[in-house]
Amino acid sequence: MTPQEKAEAAGVTFSKQEPGYLAMVVRSGNLLITSGHVSDIKGKLGDDLYVDQGKAAARECAVKILNSIYNFHGTINGLKVLKLLGCVNSTLQFTEQHLVVNGCSDLLHEIYGKTGDGYHARSAVGFAQLPTGVAVEVEAIFEIKSE
């Protein structure tokens, strides 16, 4: 199965996006660099949200990133995941940001392979607040392997 077929089998849907105030994806050479994509889930980890809810929020971010890549590039096939930056809305006492951002990494591993094109570098950091009170925001960098 192709990555796009794997994504669809995992419940990822691809829908038309209208251009917004900022670009959701830009291309530089063979790199696709995304803006931060935010979860629909709102709240703060360590306060009103638990790790499993945070993982679901991070997965939502991955789905939105893939949809933006699809809209910009026309496919999610032929790509390698290089880097993720996961931002987690969390209390000062919360230290499981890495487990939350696994929700994004896990979906990309499922689609691109954990030891193949989905094997990526990542940062997972905590923030005192994120825009509109969302639980998670993720940005990504993909390499175009083939066109």
C-alpha cells in the first residue's frame, strides 16, 4: 500500500483547503515545510487534560498536516518525514510532553513506516499557552523523494 492508501485506511480524509492568511505549506528546494497545525481539542495537559487526550490532539495535528501537504503537493506519496516540532499546552509540573507528541509520530510511523520514511527527528516542548487555548500545535518538515 502507498502512504496515501495507508492514511486513508487509518481514517485520514483529504479535503479541499482554501488559502488563508498564511501559507500552510511552503516549498524550499526538495523540502516541504508546514506552518503549525493546531488541534481541535482545547485544554492544558496536567490540568484538565490527560496524556491520552493529548495524544489524540497531537494525532489531529498530524491529520491536518497531511491534508495541507496533500492540498499543496497533490499527494502524500513520495515523501520522507524529516522533523517535527510538537508544542504542548501544559502546566509547569507536567513533564510528559514527549508522550503527548507520540500521537503525531505514531500516525506518521503507521503511514510512512517506523524504520523507513517515517523515522524522523523530533522536539516536544511545553508551553504556558498556545493560540486559542488548543492542547497541541505541531509543525513538520518533509523531504520530497520523488515527483
